[in-house]
Amino acid sequence: MTGQSEERSAVRVGGRESGQIELLFHDLSCPFAELDDDPVRDFVLTASSEWLNIEVSVRTWHGDGLDTFLASLAADFRGWRKPDLAVAGR
């Protein structure tokens, strides 16, 4: 991503225990820093667990309600079920 970095720290959510997903919000930047009161923020979201590792770049405009959306996901999430390989015939 282009632009000026606002912060070098990262925010971690979740854990690494079996069936849990860790979310890492990092590389926050302000791509249009030359504009006064720039509402755009870019960051990278990495989701990882025992079987998963996904990374995606995100662009928000005044946050786009992202905090409310993530809070509702967290409230409803009940974890991942580990697949029963015996039932799947493996």
C-alpha cells in the first residue's frame, strides 16, 4: 500500500488454542496523507489458526462501521468445528 504509515503496532484478537482464530490488524496507513482530514485508512488483516492463514488488504472510509460489524461477528462466532475424518470416510 502506498502512503504514510500512521502506526507500526498491531492489534491481535483471539487466540491460538485449538479451534480458535487469531485476527491481526496491522500495517495501518493513511494513503492520502497530503489531504487535510483524510477519511481513508488502509490496513492488512491476517486471520490464522491451526489450518488457516489468510491475509487481505482493507480500505475503509471513516471506518465504514467496521467496528460494529466486527463486534457482531465476535458476538455470534462459536468457533470452528474440527472435521470428523472417520465420518468423512478418510
